[in-house]
Amino acid sequence: MKKNVGSLDKTIRVLIAAVVVLLSYFEVITGTASIILLAVAMVLVITSFANFCPLYAALGKSTCSTKK
């Protein structure tokens, strides 16, 4: 797997996941929406730590800076 997630992208993914977890914890979002958003948050965190996003790979996109 080639890295395709940059540092700014990683930070944004983790912040979005944290917001979703907090909204779910404080029951701002509940029910099915909460479960779906928590699953999306989990995917965001996993792709952030793995430095690889399958959707970016499928689209041929990369936010990772290249070294010369």
C-alpha cells in the first residue's frame, strides 16, 4: 500500500471522528444515525493511522506530499 493521506488530511479525519464520537456520547445524535456515523468515524481513524485511503487509491488521488 502506497501512502496517499497527507498530514493535514490525517488531522482533519481525526478531528471529524472525535466530533462524531462526542456528539454520540452526549446523545446529540442517536439511533441508526449514530451507529452509521460512528462506523464512518472508525473508518476515518483507521485510514488516518494507516496513511492509506482506498477511495483515494480508486480515484487516483493523493494528499501526501512527494519527496524529490
